[in-house]
Amino acid sequence: MRLDAFLLRHKLVPSATAARRAIAERIVLVAGRPGRKGLHLRENQVVEIAAPIQARVVPTPAAEIPLPVLYVDDDLVVVDKPAGLPSHPLRADEGPSAAGALIARFPECAIASPDPREGGLVQRLDRGTAGVLVAARRHAIWPDLRHALAAPDCEKTYRAEVVGRFPDVGAGQKDFVSPGAQPGTVVVAVPIGRVGRRGSRVKLGGGRQPLPAVTEFALVEQRSATALIEARLCKGRTHQVRAHLAYIGVPVVGDTTYGEASADPGTPTALHLHATAIVFKHPTTGQLLRIEAPLPPWARPTL
């Protein structure tokens, strides 16, 4: 058995995420030495925990946070997450979250996901990103809903306002970039890996465990100093849209991680990225659902 599975099986950790974190922090000892990720245990090996495992993080119910419901049935709920709110807490002291607002309205979501801090969520949006967020209402449906959002027939659509002019990309001009199937569209296919102590940033074409990532971009409106872009993808990676846009030279407005810092640090610009719509097959009925969130003012064409 793998070491992380062993920790979870014997309830030495609250979740699979906590197991991986404990191993990465080298506090799980196997035969007196720090265990490594992917280690398979042998018979009679002794496993020890050298420091306290981080306490279980659960979202605090927050009924006061506005959280418009876009779709709901007995299995799942889709909400419109406000910008500036984390999807779920990463630490016990992190404060309000979309998961907290969700379980205040749908208490059953609190036990629907394997990791209790997720509050039933099957996906995550960055703190600065607003829009469509999907959650399970039943524990039994969570893995099926997760698979539905990773299936080839799932499509996620984003609106982004970017700095500069939308590039006119020809074949072979830049690695991992090609013209899309529709005229004027651009496809970016740079693999994405994680970097940083907690994987808070991504690295294109490198980093830890780089995974395939494909995004199609289309110009909605060219403005004087910015452009309004629509992005389409299937299974999204962390920061995929933001990193891929920065790769082709048009970072998202307000993105200080992959773009440029605000000219006035005292008045930072909000991140202009919005999860506009999602299409996926309902895990129980098989019906193909399309759910949209209203566009913020900056994401609407001016013409």
C-alpha cells in the first residue's frame, strides 16, 4: 500500500490532502526516516508521525455573504462566486469563503466532499475570479460530478480583459501556440506545473508534475489599451487562463502574479477574469447542462 493511502486508511490524517502535506513536510517517518511521496510500504515497516498533523480545516458558515444560485437540484448546486472571496479556506484562520456561504444555505454540502474544507465544491476559482462554481449536495454524487467536470464534453468559458492587443498568431511563431479552428482564434497548449512552497504559482512547461493544458482564446472586443477575450477549455489547471494569456504577451488586467503590478500600489486593480459559463453532463440524468453567470460591467462589450 502507498504511504499516503496507509495514513488515510488508518485515520492518521483527516484527508488525502493532509496526507500528502504531512509527507511533503517530512513529518511522516518510515523505519525511522522521512517517507517520500509514492513510497510503497513493506510488511512490518513501522510508520511514525513525528509532529502533530494540522487540525482539520472546515469552512465557517457565512449566511451574510451574497451567493446567487444559478442552478440547483437534489444532486448539485451551481452558484455565482463574488470576486475577492476564496473558494474555500486553506487554513483554519482564513475567514469567509464561498464554501462557508454555500453550507450556510445548503448544510448538506458540508459533508458532500472528501475534504471537509471544500464544502462540497468540485472545482475552485482563484480569489479574484468571479463566476460559475459547482458543488455536490450528496457525498455519493461528488466523485461522479468531479468526473463530469473533467470529461471531454465539459466546456468552461471565461471572459478576461487583457493588457495590450490580442495577438495575430501564425503557425510556428511561438512554441505551443497555434491558430484555432475558427478564424482569429488562438490555441495555447503549454503544459502547467506547480512551483513555490505551497504550489501557489504555476510554471509553464516545467515545475512539479507538469500536466497537459489547452486553452482556446477568441477576441470579443479590441479596446484602446486593452482587449476583451473569451477563453474556452475543458479540464482546467491551476491559473491556466491567466498563465496562458501571459505566455502570449497579454496578461489579465489586475494580475500581479503573471502580469505587472498596479501603477499605483495604493489602488490595485481588481482581477478582470470571470468564469462565465460551464457545460457538463449531469451525473445522474445524463442531461447536458449549460449554466451561465451574469457578466460584470467590464466584461460586456462597449460597442
